[in-house]
Amino acid sequence: MTLATHWHYWVVIALMMTGLHIVIARRNYVKKLMGLSIFQVSVIMLYVTMGKVAGGTAPVYVMEGEGHDAVPNLDVVYSNPVPHVLMLTAIVVGIATMALGLALVVRIKESYGTVEDDVVIEKDRAEEESLES
Amino acid sequence: MSGLKAHFPVLLVVVPLLTAPLLALIRQKQVARALALLSALATAVIGWGLVIAAREQVEPLSYHLGGWPPPIGIEYVVSQASAFVVAIVSSIAALGLLLGTRETRKEVTEGQQHLYYAAYLLCLAGLLGMAITGDAFNVFVFLEISSLSTYSLVAMGNRRRAFSAAFNYLILGTIGGTFVLIGIGLLYQVTGTLNVQDIAHRVQELEDVAPDSHNLTLLVAFVFMIVGLGLKLAVFPLHQWLPGAYAEAPAAVSAFLAGTATKVIYFQLLRTTVVFFGAAHVFGALRFGTHVLMPLSIAGMFIGSIAAIYQPTLKRMLAYSSVGQVGYLTLALSFGTEAGVQAGLLHLGAHAVTKAGLFCVVAAIVAGVGSNRIQRLNGLGKRMPIVAFAFVLGGVGLIGVPGTSGFVSKWALLQAAFASEHYLVAGLVLLSSLVAVVYVWRIVEVMYFQAPPVDEKTTHDNLAMVPALILLGASVLFGLFPDQVVELAADAAHQLFLEPGSLPPLPTGGHG
């Protein structure tokens, strides 16, 4: 595997690692969600590049002839549409996750007054200690 | 099978999936509650119907969605194992709703209850779909349906910590789900198909062609899927989300999740290791069982159980105990033998029933005492004798005392360990059961040997005890008369281990 022929994999890997790093390293909940989104997009890119067949065209029959006599040309190489179709579902899942995540962040902000991970943990600990005594 | 019964595999998913949006539209909590319960009961009936249908057949039943034959079309596979999982999950869901009829009224905000029931049924539909589908991408879709509804169910807990627990679960759960998606994508790239049987067949062919050289893409796909599923299953050390989620969710949701979510994921793990990549390859050449899964399982068994001893609330204690119990599940798989998988399936059933029952008892305690903090349970044996007794019954089930389901499954686990000559591991299983004695005894001591408070009032919620007693009764019944279920688990394990390839390979697959 060389950089020249498989450069799209390196794009995917770079995006994936960027996303994961943000999710793990950032303390801010909104930034965590952004990282998660980048991570998910990298997987969509992985699938989309997977469907490309070298020299292939869009997976719609190239017709020969006119009107009702037209027949599909079976010698044409087509790209694989399946991974793209799968990713339509993954995109929907990603949007749903993001919407739910942001809704939760709104509720966290309302009840804790912050969206910083360490502050939330600190407040939880203080609450726990007050219940212990 | 004929008529309606022929469509049971798809109805199993369609019934809860279509009822859910209906409930969100109705906005009437009484009607929503009744409809949700009705739908869950119907699903449970279908689930047990599938068990009976699967028992009558040697080969797994295949249902073709929309009449499109596999491997192009989507297939639902009713094997002995998937029918077993589906029946347990749908029954626990129905019982969790029965409990919810009393409990959620206090725990879930007024005006959100119809949405609570809708999310609950969506989660059920996702879990059942994941167990029954024979299509790898379908697994991911159903995984996300159940996960997304689980996050919102957890967030409906009545403390603000529920929000942060749900958020953490969302982050980790999405990473897990996306890892599974990457794994499925790489598998598709190698095999050019998404049908489970077809993937198994083609992976087998690849491994047969070159048994000694590892196909790197396959290996990476395997690792991604295992890490993703491990995150969702809460295998140690990927369990961080579980205690918060189980402890902060409404009581009925904790009971439902503890009995179902990790169990369905465990079934996926069985399929991934045994069917997708082939038991011979995963446990033989890769040594995944003895070198990776076994040490992690043993660590989880001990660390989960020891952490359970130090928790301030009942729910957190039971959650950490679940981390320990997941250790037993994965340990059973790590032997890589049919006996091990049989033990795993038995423990899946035993633990699902016991833990769901215990969380139902906790719901009754919360209703009675107003809290599940252990320091407030003093004298519960006198204040709420039936509730305290039920808790002890569930507790001995967790330990694995003879006469409970926990004993049957741990006995099978020990037999599997001896059969594959892991004597030290068998000893460690017994030792970790002693740790379970410690955390259960801690509660017994508070409930029975401390004087009840004089001024405190307890309210009795007898209705909440109905599902708890049904579940714990089932656990005892299974502990006393295990033959039928043991036989079922043995057949199910045998079927999973059969050579893949009941389907002819697809002649013109994709060219990924």
C-alpha cells in the first residue's frame, strides 16, 4: 500500500484519528460531539471510496438505441452502489445521534449551568458527599 | 408454518416498531400505557412461538423480507439461539412495562410518559431486530435504533445526573457502534456480501485457501467489531458507561436494560466470533479466547464484583455486579468450545432473569423507602418482609447457590472449564463467587440485623412486586428444573458451531 495509490485511506485515517482525539481529549461537551461527528464522517468516506470501481461510471445503465428499443450496454463498468446506499442510513443515524446529543447538552447546561466535563464531575461529587453525611 | 404464523419473524420487529410512533402521537398516558403493554405482550407471545417453531426444525428457519431471496435480499434467521434470546428479551420487556405501570408515574416527568413508552418500544424493536436479522448491516441499524432510544430512556431519570450519564453513554455507545460499522465495512470489502451466512462461507473459503497467512483486512475487521461490541457489552475495561447509565435511569428502564441490552450484544459477539470468522480460526490460529478474552473476563469478574462491595446505592451495586457477570459471559465464550457457548447461553438467560428481577425489587424499595441508598435500608426485613426476601432470593441467584438459575449456569461454566482443561480458571470462578457473597451479605446485614428507624414511614407498592416475583420465581423454577433449558442451550450452541454454508455462495457478488 503506497501513499500515491491509496491516498483516500490516509484521508479516512486522518479524519478518524482527529475525531477520536477530539472526543477523548476535549472537556467541552459540544466539542466532544463535534469530534464524534468528524469520526462518523470518516467512516462514511471509507464506505463511499469502497464503492468506487477503477474506470467505473455511475451505476445507471448506459443505454444503446432509441426509445423503446434501447437496451443496456453490459460491457460498461459500473461503480458499486451498495456502499453508498448503506451510507444513507448511516448519515441518518449520525444526524439522530447529533440531535439527541445536543438536546442532552442543552439539558445539562440548564441543570448544571455548564457544559464542561470536569465541572460537571466536580458538582456530582459534591452532591454525592452531601448525601453521604 | 402457515398464514400469520409464517410471518412471525418479521412481526416480531414490526409490532413494536409501528406501535412506537403511534404512542408518540396519542399523547394520552393511560392509552399509551395499555397499548405499549399490549404490544410488548404480543411480541413476547411471538417470541415464544418462534422458540417452538425453531425447536421443531433441524436447520434454522429463514424468512425472506419482501420475498427477496438471500444473499441479495435481507434475511431473518430464526435459529435456536436467536429464538432463545428473542423470547427472553421480549418477556423481560413486557414485565418491565408491567412494573412501569406503577413506577414511571413518579419517575418520569408528567407529559413525557407517552414518549417514554414510545422510546421503550423502539428500544425493544431494535434489540429484537438485532437478534433475529441475518444481515450484517441490519445489525448496525438495529443496534443504533436500540442505542439511541436507550440514551433517551436513561436521560428520563429524575436526577440531573441522568443527563450526564446519558451523555457519556451516548459518546461511548456511538464510538462502539461506529467501530462495528467499520468492521462490517471491511468485511464487505473482503467478501462482497452482507448476508451473515454468506460472509461466513466466504471467510471460510479465504481461510481454507491460505490457512497460515492472516488476511490483514479480515483481522482488522475482526478487531474493530470486537472492540465495538466489547464497548456496548461493557467488557472490562470498556465498562465505564454502564454503572452511571444503570444507576441513573428510571427503575423500570434499569430492569429492562439489565435483562436485555447486554444480552443481545453478547449474542452478536457469539455470532461474530463463532459464525463470521469461524471458531476454528478465532480460537485456534488467532488464540483470541485464551490470550485476549480470558484475561479480560477474569479481570472483569473480580474488579466488577469487588467494586460492587463499595457502592453507596443498591442500583450502583447491581450495576457493578453486572460488569462482573458480563465477565462470566465472555469467559464462557473464551474457551471456544461448544460446551462453553452452551454455558454462555445459559448464563445469559439466568443472569437476565435474575438481574431484571433484582432491579424490579429495587423499584419496589424506592417506592417504599423513597431512596435506594444502602444506609437507609436498615431493618427492611421487618418493614417490608416480602421485598427484603425477594432481594435475598435474587442475591443468592447472583452468587449461584444451588436451587437458583445462577447455579445451573455456573455449573455449566465449570464443566466447560474442566472440559477444556482450564483448572485454574475454574478455581477463579469459584473465588469470584465468594466476592459476590460479600456484596450480597452486606445488604442482608443492613436489612435484617439493623434496627428499623422509628419515625420513618414506608409505603407498600405491591403491584411493583408482581414482575419481580415472576422473574425471581422463573429463576428458581429454572434452578430446580433445568433440563429443558439446558437441552435448548446445548442444541443452540451446536447449531451455531455447524459449518456455515447452508446457502449456496453468491455467483456475482460486489467487487468492493
